[in-house]
Amino acid sequence: MPRKIARRSVLSSVALVPLTALRSTAQSSVSVFSSAQKRCLEAFANRLVPRDDLGPGAVECGVVEYIERSLADPQIGGKSAMQAGLDAVDAFSRETEGAPLADLSPEKQDAVLTAIEKNSATFFGLIRRLTLEGMFGDPSYGGNRNFAGWDLIRYPGPRLAVAAEDQKMGIEIKPVRYSANGANHGH
């Protein structure tokens, strides 16, 4: 999928409330996925937001860590459905293209993901939403590593007050490198 489509759809989804906002941010690193599932998720997320000359891709921004962290919380649920969905994506990829999603060329990955979007819109939408949350949510939730997602959409960060000088037209807003939780989460 072209970067322009993914970025344009991001702008229509800026008001994201991450799943992880519903629970404590003190979460240990727990592996939710098998190595094959994680590779599939990485390939999927990187086709939604691939690395290009505008910035890093989804995996580099910590999207997979964000998703794992979200699903590790037993109160959130959905872990087994996500695991089954990723297994189904890889099975479909093997059946139609002869290899797991992560081992395909970007063009073949796009073909597989286009078919998944048409035939499993709910699952595709879930991965898309979680990818966007991980890319552009507050870094304290595990994604948006080094504020790369915010830099990509030129979001300067949360502000309690903005000086009159910063409100003038044509003035570039200086980034604030703190999360809404009050800490620097550039990890």
C-alpha cells in the first residue's frame, strides 16, 4: 500500500485513544505472539506504514511492542483472536503466494493484504487501528518511539498553555518532548 494512502488515512484518525490508556502504564514486557506471528504482524504493520524518505516505518516506531503490550493485559482481551488472525494471514499467504507474509516481496505482501482487507475487513481494521495507535499515540504507551509518529504528522506534543508568539501564523511550533503522562518517553 502506498505511503500516501496510509498517511492520508492517518490524518482522518488523529483522535486516537489507545487501548493501553485503559490500564496502568506499568506493564512488564510480555511476549504475546510466537515468532512466526510476530514476523507476520511486523510485515503487516510495515506495509501499512512503511519506512520512506519521510520517516521510519511502523516497526521502527515501536508499533509491535505497543500491540503486544496492549494485548498482554488480561482486562483488554482479544489476544487469542489476534493470534488466530495472524496465523490465518500466514496460512493464506502460504496458500496464495507460497510463503509466509514476512518472506514475500512488498508487492506480494500488498496483494495478500488487499485480499485480507476485502475478505476479513474486521481483522484488517483491527490491525490498522492498532498500528495507528502505536504510531501516533502517546509514547508512554509503548509506541511512537522517539516521538517519530508525532514528528511525521508535525504534532508538537501536548501543551497546557501556548505563548502568544507560538500562535502566530507561519511560525513553526517547537516540539515538546514529553508525553501527556509528564515523562520523557523517547525510548
